[in-house]
Amino acid sequence: MVVREIRKNIYSIGVVDWNRREFDALIPLPDGTSYNSFIIRGSEKTALIDTVDSAFEEELISNIATLIRMGLDGIDYIVVNHAEQDHSGALPMLLELFPMATIVTTEKCRVLLEKLLSIPDGKFKIVEDGETLSLGDKTLEFIHAPWVHWPETMLTFEREDGILFPCDLFGSHYATSELFVSDERALYAPAKRYYAEIMMPFRTQIQKHLERLSEFDIKIIAPSHGPFYDRPEIILNLYREWVSDDLQNRVLIPYISMHGSTGAMVKHLSDLLIARGIDVLQFDISGGDIGRLAMELVDCATIVIATPTVLFGPHPKVAYAAFLTNALKPKARVATVIGSYGWGGKAVSDIVAMIHNLKAELLDPVYVNGYPDESAIADLGKLADQILEKHREFGIAE
């Protein structure tokens, strides 16, 4: 990506990864991503904020060379908000090219950078929460934000122009040539998907960080993935909604059906819930985008995991979805399991054990032998009534 000026003497020098389709060998990237990096050129000193994935370090260096041709003398400080390699990967090469540069970061991040990238200890300036660094006519303030989404993370705020550089926080895996968000509707899904996959397990910590950020006069939010926000309230309001305890009157049913029995149970339960005024989203895991499943976990009040029995346990893909749900720790307040078996098994107990992190009330499962008969349909009706009663208690259903 070409060098572009965000505000006077503040430049975007990052790169767009148009073709990446998976992150951490886990997260689908249907829209690609970007690794944003920035140069802040003060009247006395110059700081680089965050680097890029090592696969794109040459493009980053080329962008810095463009600024050198425009009169940039060098780099005095390299601010590392987060040690993960998609943001720190180019750091070793930068230190080779600018050996006098000082790395500005937290103590926890220093430890991680030494372990992950073998950065020597003498290269660091450790900054405390709220500490500032003067570049002359520009001032950087550092905000410690542990567990967003690693324990060492911090945010950097450039005071004079009101630009927040939050690294992963408020980001989106979204490859675009646009510098700023122009279509809020187009970015909603990538931003929510990103929150669900990466930030949702830390929503209570993010609630506290949002409260603190309300004290700052933020005019631009420039995350390290995706386009920037020159209307910060767009993403701030979405995050306030997502991290809140508010729930939607919706039941999410991730499922797989091998021979039709579990599928029939899912259909029956869905019809029963819809008849009771509850929204339902069926999610067929066999061909579904697991990132979409993560998105739907953000707001739903109830999760019903539906599985057939494979040998003596749950279907492996359902087990994966249950494990992921447990890791993401959504705010759903009700959960249960439905499914079918042939000669026996422990599918229900296995799934229940896999979702132990959920702070949700577990309703009695419905687990049937073979195709659902009238007795099973009656049990599903009782389950639908229980879910409705809980949703009424939450104030989200009539």
C-alpha cells in the first residue's frame, strides 16, 4: 500500500494482505486483512507505531524509504503496542536498519518480544500506564490495556490530533484501499466477526477500557487491522453494545445431522420456538463458516447445541463448535444439548463438559434413541416452554 498522510506529519505506511484467507490456522478471513503501521514525525523526534507481518517487511521498508526521500531523517522510537507477530514481525529488520531506535512498550511486552523475536534487552524503553513521550510538537500518551487481547497490550494516543492507535482493539480483518471507513454497513459484519473471534472472551475487561477511553478527546481511531474511523462513535457504540450484558430474543442452534434424526429435532424445536415468538438461527456446522458462528454467538440469549452420536460421543465437528463456544465465552445465559443416538453413548455429557466456561444455566437436554417420536416431540415442547420462560425473565420476550 502506498504512503498516505492521515494528518499533518502522521502517515499510514502499512500493507494490505488481499489474499490471506486464514488467521492463526483457525480464523477464516473471507475479506483478507491489513497490517497497519504508522509514522509520526514530530518537530524533534520521529516514532513508528506498530510494524507488520514479517512476510510484508520489504513493503514496509519501501514505504519508509519513500518518506526518507521526502525528508525523513530516521526513526527514533518504535512503539510496540502488542507483541503478536502480525504487528511485530518486521521489528528485527527495522532494528537492523535503524540500530539507534528505541523500542517503546510495556514490561510484559518486552518479555514477550525477547522470547518471540530474540530482541536484546538493551533496546527497550519501558513506559508506565499514563506516561507520555514528547516528539516535539507531538505528544504520545500510553494507555495500558491488558487482555485486549493479550496480557501485555497497550494503546497509544497522539494528543495534538486526537488519534488513538489501539492496535488490535476496534480492528477488522478487511482488505480495502480506503483509508477511512466510508460505508458503515459494509464494515459492520467484518468488525463484528473480528470482535467475536478475537475480543469477545475479554468483554468484561474491554468494558472497563471503554469507560476509560471516554475521558479522551478521540477524533480518529486507527487500528492495526482494517480501515480507520474518522467518526469514532461508529465503532465505539458498536463495542458498547457488544460488550454489554444486553441479549437478543434469539436461540442459536449449531448442529449436524448425519441421517436425519438430529435434523428433525432441530426443525421441530425451531418451529416450537418461533411459534412462541422467539427468533431462531439454525447453523449447519457441516458446511458453515465458523467465523459466522462466532458472530452469532455475540448477542443470542440461548445456545442449543445439537449433535448425533458418533461411536460413543458427539460428532467431531459439533465437538469443535462446542470447544470454540467455550473458548469465546459468549454472554448467553441459557444453554442445552439435543441429539440422537443409535445404541448408546455419552454425547450429551461430553458436550456439557466442553462448555464449562459458559456462565449460562443448563436446561435439561433432550437425547433420543433414533428418530424423534411423540415422546421426544413432547420433550422438545417442554424445552421450548422453558426457554420462553427464561427469556421472559430476562425481559426480552413477551
